[in-house]
Amino acid sequence: MTVTVSDTVPRAPSDDRRATSSRGALQGERRRLYLPMLLPALIAYLVFFVLPSLFGVVLSFAEWSGLGTELSWVGFANYVAMAGSELFRASFVQTLILTLVVGLALFLIAGASMIVLRTARGSAFIRAAVFLPFMISPIAVGLAVSFLFNPDGLINAALGALGLTELRQPWLAPELIFNVIMAGVVWSAAGFYVVLVMSAVDGIPPSYYEVARIEGASELQQFRYVTLPLTRDMLAIAASLWAIAGIKTFEIVIAFVGTAGTPPPEARTLAVEQYLRVTGGREGGLAQLGEAAAIGIVMTVITAVLIVLSRRIQRRERLELA
Amino acid sequence: MRNRVIAVATCASAVLALGACGQKLQDAGSPASTGAEPASLLYWGKWAKGTPQANLFESVIADYTKQTGVKIDVQWLAQGQEQQVKNAVATGAGPDFFDTAIDHTAEFRNAGVLGDMGPIFKTKIPGEGRSIEEVLPKSVLKAISDDKGYGFVPHSVFSIGLWYDSAKYPDFAPRSFDELLEIAKKEKASGRAPIALDGSVNAYNSFWIHQMLLSTAGPGILLKLAEDPAAWDLPEVKRAAEALESLVQAELFEPDYMATKFPAAQNAWAGGKHSFILNGSWLGSETASLRAAEVKPRIIAFPPVDPAKGSVATVGALGWGVNAKSRNQRAVADFLAFAMQKKYIDRIATDAANIPSRADSPAPVELQQLQASIRDAEQVTLDGDGVSTVKPKWLADVFLPLDDKFVAGKLTAAEFLAEGKAKTAALNG
């Protein structure tokens, strides 16, 4: 880098004053431009996000079925009805179970991939292969499910062919379907999180691992003392993204149970329960938008809590690469 | 100066906005207010373009335009069409007429979409000298009506019944549920699973108890169960529940029927793997492409649990609703009367393989026994007694989950009745 004289020679006080005055003018001009430049984005944010969100909050205290119907205030009745509903409680618990169990599975898969894929041959191919299910549409997943998990589908046929007939199960029956859905979510989402955390691992200088190896660190120790501390931020982001995605789990449930019937209570998530309220639930076949909005508020609160918790768990002193 | 510019801009925006609204409203037809024939009508269909019904209605529209000069602008909206109709009509726009079905009448009524359809039903069908009302069977007219009158002009009728293979059972005509049970038990003894059921579709599971309840307790029983917990104690309800319990305990459904991925079971039935399936009249056309060559499907009304009681037919219908706010009511009535001509409604059977709404239009051969049952039924009711529109929360939160457990064999008849009563009481407060 070249250091010029003008960089090192102190300026005369008059020059400073002139510079300060011109900087002040520039800042003033900038300040005048802030509002006009910011206004379109602010208006868009206000109109397309803040107002609809506020409307959702307001709606959760009302009973309304959409345009052309009367809106009436019901106070906390929608929340009270939710608390008293066996189906809502079941969907609430199932959503939490799905978010935590699948989240743990994703964390373990991501951790394993951080150890294995860093040095594995054909790492790029494996990443692409693992990422593929994330790109498949839920409709295609649903079709695949019909071939795989139907009572006379491939899974049971394979178990039968292997002589493991006692392991054959009615996989899509109400008592098992939620476990199958969770397995499906792991299969579908793992690739995204593996790619996400591996992008952070790729940023770690190889010399760190060389030093660790010279010091006699095993693969697991390298993960514990090098990889994990230096990817903590990305893991926190991944955890937050999963908290949001997990609470909103919807289409894969529909893909698994199909659209011909209402998903059984054992398979419902909060988003599915919300969908059922939106698509009719009030007398006259009209939507229960108030209850649906209340479920939406609950989902938002849980998501926020999970994000805060994941950030707190991950909160450490920031480490930076030299 | 700046204020003046803003004022001019605001006025210009308002004018443009109002102009746009005016244009939108005009699309839904305005000239009738002046008494003149409209140049065009707007029709929002639910069928996907290219389906047999869409093709049929497009050809009817082409004939009508050729004959009258009135253009009909048809838009096939497929899924979500009902919501679009409600939203559009609520904002003062929307089509002149639209596709609807029996289970949407209540929501369209509540949203103010439907008006008095009486005058439309009195319109004479060209070349036939009879009105729309006069060519429809009484059972169908009753089914499409609510306390405010007719909900829509029906072109197709559907019902729920027992499908069987007439190649295997040429003289199949069980007079009672017990006779059906015996036939199915014999088939099971020969090593076949007699009855197909996609148990993952809770509506299909509910067909069983509803058909049994209809024959013991009559139409409207599901509504009674939804409204009055004491109805669960009725002996007629107990008899139907015990009939279903005997069917489940005899293990006559296909193995693992609660875990099938729809439409696996109905496809297996079409392929000849099972002999019977309780389903809608639409199933024949829905599975036609998968049908085994040796299978000859037929559908009959479900054999009654109590043959001493009068016959009850489950009737559903598809047809055309008319926007109450359309200013072209007379022109729409003219078109609908044109479309209800026998030559067109016959094609509901020949082109779309469904039961035509007119009494004198024959159904496809596999549906003819069911069509006769609908025509001759002493009483009619809607699918599920129409409870999905009147008591949807009870249906979704109480009845269907409970019925699923009962059909799965996880509850006895006594437990089903006791839990149904308790949960209905809890929901109704």
C-alpha cells in the first residue's frame, strides 16, 4: 500500500474548517435526501407488511368470514376457544415436537456433515445429492409417499423381501403418520441446512486444521475446537431459520395425507389447523378468519420465542478469522 | 404551486380509479338496466379447461351465441373459484352466473351472492314448452332448495352408493345390510378382501355410518347429532352404530385400510382387487382409465340397515348459480333455459359420464340403478345431511375424528356413542 504525503501532513486549521463545513453541507444534503429516498420503501413496508400484520392482530379479536360478511368483536373468545380445543392443543404440541425433534435431527446431520464432508472425496457431489430433496415439490413428495409408504408399497415390500415381515407397518395410519411426516421433513430439509453450514466450514482456513492435526487433535476434536466455534454464527442463523420453517410446517403434511380429506388430528400442525379454519369452520361454510388469525399470532409468538432461545444458547463472544 | 400539483394529481387518480371501477362493473353486464339485450354475459366456471364438462359447456355457449348473437365470456377459474366469486360480488363486480354445487349454497347465500332464483326456474326451455322447474325430478328440486328457495340450476346430479362388480355379481341386489354382510363374509372366506376403503379420507369413512343412520333414523340425523347430545342415545342411532361395528369386527375391509394413500384403495377396486366400495357416483368415471378389462362396475343405493323404513337418497348436484347483483337476470335465465335443453343435458351422461339432472335424460349404464333410486326416493338428504356447511366445526372437530377411530376399530359402538355425546355436549356448551 502506498502512503502519500498528503495522508500524513497535518492540514492547516483553515483547511479543517473548510473540510468540516463541506462535510456538514454534505451531511445536511444527505439528511434532506434520506426521507425521499427512504419513503417508497417505508410506504411499501407499511402497506404490505405492517398494516396487514396489525390487521391480523386486530382480526384475532373478531369474528369475520371475509369480504361481504359482518365483522363482530369477540374479545379474547378466539384465544379462549383455542385453549379449550382438544384439536388445537394437539396441533400445538405436535408442532413443538416436530420443531424440536426434526431440529435436533437436522443439527446432528449438519454436525456429522461438518466432520465428514470437509475432507470427504466427492464432497460437492454429496452436497448436491443431499440438497436435491429440498428442491422437490411437496406434490412430488406426496406421490413418492404413495409408492413408498402405502400398505403394499415399496417399504413394506422391501421388508417382506428381506424376511422382516414383522417390521411391516401401516405407515400412514393415524398412529404412525406423524412419525413418517417428521422423517419426511428431515429428508426434505436436511440438504438445505447441510449446504448452509458447509458454506461456513468452507470459510475456515485449512491451516487451522493443519495446526490442530500437528497438535494431535482427532477429527472430533477438530470439530469441537475449530469448526464449531468458527461456525457458531451460521449455526445460530440455521437454528433461527429452522424455528421459522418448523413452526410453519404445512405443505408436507398435506402432501402426505393428500387433499381428498381433512388431515387426521394426529397429523395436524398449527399451520394445518389454521388452514382448516380459513377454508371453512364457521356455520354456513364460511371461513373462521378470527380464529385463524389467533392461531397465526400464537405461531408468531412461538417462533419469536424459539429464535430468541436459539440466539441465547448460541450467544458467545464473537470469534473472527484473523 | 406544490399543493395545486398534488390536488390535480389526486383528482386525476380519483378519476382514473373510478373509471377503472366503472369498467369492471360494466364487464359484469350493464345494458339490461336499460331493458336492452346485453351484448355479452360473464360466466365464471370451476372446471379446468379441456375437461369434458368445460368442453360441453363451451359448445353450448357457442350454439347459444350463434343463435342469439349474445356473447358469453367464459373464464375457467378451477380451484378457489367460489372464493373469487364471493370476493368479486362483495365488491360490486363478479360474473353474471357461475358454477356452483349443492354444498356451496349456504356460503353463497350468507355472502349475499344468491337471490331469488324462482323466476329463472319458471323460464321455458326453447322448443320444449316446459320450464326448467318442470323437467327436474322433485327429489332434485328439493335437494337444491333451502329455506329461501332454489339455490342454483342443476345440470348434474350425484349421490353416494355401493359400487360392485356386475361381472362377478350379475344379480347383485341385497335387500338389507345384513344380506350385504353375508355376501361379503362369503367372499372373505374365499380368501379375498371384499371391501375397498381409503380410510385416510375421513369423508369416505363417514359415508358408512351416515348411510346406515339414514336407513335407521332418517334424513337429518347427523344434524340432530350435532345439535342435541341426547340424540346419541336414540335407539335408531345405536342400531346403526352396532351395524357398522359388526362390519368392522368381521374384518371385511381391505388390510390396513386406515393407512392407504388415496386413491390407492379405489384404484385397487377398479383393478378388480376388491368387489365393493362405498363411494360417490363420480367414482366410475374417476377410475375409468384404471379399470381392469373384466370389471363391470355398477352402483346401487346402500342396502338399508332397517328395510322396513322408507328409502332415503343422498342427493348432490352441480349447476349454475346466478349473481343476485347481476343486471342481466333475464338474459341469464334465457341462456340457462337454453342450456337445459334435453339434447345438452343428455350429454352430461354421454360426454361427462355423470347423472344428468333432468328426469328424462338417461344416466350412463353403470349409474342407472342409482339414478332410479334418486328419482323414486321417498325422502332425500344432502351428502352428510349438509352438516359440513351448517355445523362444520362439529363435523371437523368432533364427528370425523371420532368416526375415524370407530371405523378403524379403536372404539366399540358403545364407546363411539358415549364419546360422541360427551364431545357434542362439550362443544355446544
